[in-house]
Amino acid sequence: MNNTSHKHDEDAVDIVARLHQKRAGKSNATRRILRWIILSIVLFGLINVGAFFAIVTMMGPPKDKALAVNYWAAQCKDKDARRRCAAARALWEFGPEAKAAVPALTELLNDENWPVRWTAAEALGLVGPEAKTAVPALMEVLRDEDAQVRWAAALALGQIGHEADAAIPALRELLKDKDSTVRGRAREALDKIK
């Protein structure tokens, strides 16, 4: 990293700090949206950092949550796995309000990269019962080769609740998993679904 990019990073940190101070009176949801947009931009280099911060300073954070959810749902189709993962992670912040993103998140459960699958499963769980259309796909992910993805899918099914009762047999099978965290999440999910 050269000195110029290091200086830009310091400027970006300073701008973020000032934006957070300006937004101190805003709702937690607004601050979280802003934080994840900023992190996505900085970490994944979606656009020039200086240009992004100039835009955010002028426009402020998205005022319409539906618009932000639609933006992140569209980003779930990006060619770059890091961006798909960041989009799914950003949707965590919306919880049940991310219902419109359920189809995009469900598609990510088939992604070739386990962090993307894991993040998508976590996001679907945070949507809760409104993610009931994802239950069949989450049931498939219970057999994923990665333990983190399996436990995230089990957790998501539990968070969906009674709408995920079709998953009870698959979750019972998961109680035999070699990973103790997966077994624990399966037990928790069964308790929530029953």
C-alpha cells in the first residue's frame, strides 16, 4: 500500500466518524444501514472511496428501507462472491423488512462459496416467518458439507418457526451430526418449531 492510499484510508475513517456524529440523532436502523453501506464500499471497493463519501455526505443514508432492500437484493446477483456475501450481510440489518429479498437470498443458498451460503442462511433466519418460502431450500442446506452452513440453516429454520414444520424430520436427523454446534442448533430449532 502506498502513502497516497493510506492517506485516503485515514480520510475515509475521519469522514465516517463525522458522519456517525451527524447521524447520532437518527434511528438505529438508519445508522446500521449507513454503516453497512460504508463497510461494503470500503471493504469491497465497489466505487472510489472519496466519491462515495462525497455522495453519502450530500445525500445522507437511504430514507426508504424498501429501496435499500431492493438494492441489496440486486447485489446478491453480483459476479463477485465478496459482493454477494456483503449484500446478504447487509440484508441481516433489515430483519423481517427484508421479505422482498427472500428469493435472492434463497438463490444464494446454492452459491459455490460457503461464506455466501452461510450468510444467506443467517439473513433468511433474521427475516423470520416471512421467509417461509425458503424452507425447502434451507432443508437442502442442512446437508451442506460445511458445518457452519448446516448450523446456520438449522438456526434459520428455528427462527422461521411454525412455518418450518416440514423441516422437523430433517432437523431430527441433524441431531446425529458429527459437529456439536450443528446438533445444538438443530435442537434449538426443533424447540422453536414445535
